[in-house]
Amino acid sequence: MGFGTNRRCSLLIICVIFLLQLQLFLTLAKTQLPLSSSYNISGTSSSRGRQLLGCDLYKGKWVVDDSYPLYAASSCPYIDPGYDCLKHGRPDTGYLKYSWQPDSCNLPRFNGLDLLNKWRGKKVMFVGDSLSENMWQSLACLLHASVPRSKPVLQHGSPLTSLTFQEYGVTIYLYRTTYLVDIVKESIGRVLKLDSIQAGNAWKGMDVLIFNSWHWWTHTGNAQPWDYVQYGATISKDMNRLDAYFKGMTTWAKWVDLNVDPSKTKVFFQGISPAHSEGKEWGSPSKSCKGEVQPIAGSTYPAGSPQSLGVLKKVLASVKKPVYLLDITTLSQLRKDAHPSSYGDGSGVDCSHWCVPGLPDTWNQLLYASFG
């Protein structure tokens, strides 16, 4: 009798201990680990959007594909002059003949009619700088080529531009903002406010949001559109740009958590679009992308990933709402040949933006695959 009672007590104690350990484990699993002081890319980053079709769509190589491009620049009325490289006399066309090949699966070919049907009655908005514009114009051309008899309605404005495919009730918007966070004109000058997103009211009510920001965070001198930077009550003339980017993107992440309903809105981050301003990054003596006519062979970029990507991935790991990263950095780094270079708007050698048609079509192909 005593032995049975002791055994039951022992079993009860074991069960209680197990339940306490389980509760502790679940609590720790929900706790966010503090960010390290380093901006190196780590395993804490969000992997949402990487595993589609049973493989990592962002690991692969560029292959020659004579079925490309998916449309002709001359047939698309939505291309900014600075991105229309053929119009500005680019003599080579090889850069148009590459498709992205993931290592262990095939990336679905872009089907604009299918995407319009999937997006029927929906509003899609790109929010960001000129790299967002690059991707928006590419998507506009891809969709236009898929339904050539359609007569989309274009409303061009600042900061908002829209293109509506009326037969499908689909509108794709472009909201131009360099930093996502606000720049406010005050008595002291133009202030970049790292903890304020008043412009975010214009982003509400969308079915799909594709955000982007990094290109402008490194600008200095006359190319810098602000005079002071503010975070909380602290106003300074400048600060470490990676720290500023982290603070600004953290403010954006909080905006997403506060304002996005995942049952109604799917959110993407376009990722970090690289520049090719230093040939030493890919083992060349050149000082720019000028004269480059072929991608980098293989699947790795000699200079590795930029620190800004590490910052972005740490921010995305902190977002509670689903945000899907279009992790375009590495595959874009391999395309040193795909910039306007000296065949842009005539203002110099452009190694930051991309020719259209061209690389941004692949970005939209990856976006399309996420709606498969």
C-alpha cells in the first residue's frame, strides 16, 4: 500500500516537472533574442519566401536562354528613358538573353494573364525609391505584353503613380519614397526622422505591398536630400548609415505590425539591389560596370554579401506579421552586365539601376512564383 502510494506520488511529481519544463520551453521559443552589435548575416533572419516549389529559388546561376526577353522595349510605353538601354544605343543584346536557373528546381516562366487573374479586383503597391520604380516598370511591361489588346489607364503623379488593367480590376501603384521614413522641412532645414512614418497612411488598404529601401541611405553631399537626422529627441548632423538604416527599417517593421492585416494583405520586401561601382569586387581593374557584357559565372559573388543585407534580415526577423523577402541580392550581384552604364539618360555611368527589359523581369518572375 505504502509502496503504491509512493509510486503514484513519484509519477505525479515527474508529470508536474515535465509540464513545467514544457511551459518554460514554449515561453523561451516565443521570446525574441536581442540583436547582436554586428550586422553580419546570421541564421536569425526570416526565411519566409525562400522555400517555394520545394527548393531555394535564390540559389542558382544565370544561363543563356534565347527565348528571352519576355517583351520588347519598343512595345512598352512605361519604361523610363534612363532604363531603356537599347533606345540609348547599347550595341550588345546578350544581357537580354539570360534566365535565372535555381539549383534544384525550375523557376516558373512569368505568365501575366495568370497573374492578372490571380490578382483580379486587387490593388498592388510598390513602395520605395527608383529601384522600386525599376521593378514597377518591368511589371507594367510584363503585364502589358501578356494582354496586348488591353488598354490600361495610367495616372502619373508624385509621389503616387498608378496603372489600372480595367478588365481585371487590377491596379499596380508606385509610391515613391526614398527612405520609407519621413523627411520633414523644419526651421533648421530638412530633417530625416528615423522614427516617423506619416506617409504610411497612403499604403493602407492594399492587397499586396512590395517595400524597398537602401539605395539612398549611403548618399552624401549634394546627393543627400536631408540636412539633419533625428531619432527620438536627438538631432544630429549625421550618423553611421548602417545604424540609421537599422533604426529606420525597425520603424517600418513596427508600422507593418501595427497596420497590416495578413488575412487581407500580403507583404514583401524587395531586398537589397546591389551596385557595381568597383570592379575590384568581381576581380576586375575597372572602376565601374562600363563595358561589362556578361554575368559572373557560377553562383557566388567574390565580394560577398553587403552589410546592408545583414541589417535588413535582422529587422525582418523581428517582424511579427508575415513579410516575404525577395532575396534578390546575390543573383543581382552576378549581373554586372545588366546596368544602363553609359546607355542611360546621358547623365553619366549608371551602375545602380537596371536596363528594362532585363534583370528586374526576373525579380517579378520571383514575385509571380510566390503566388503559385
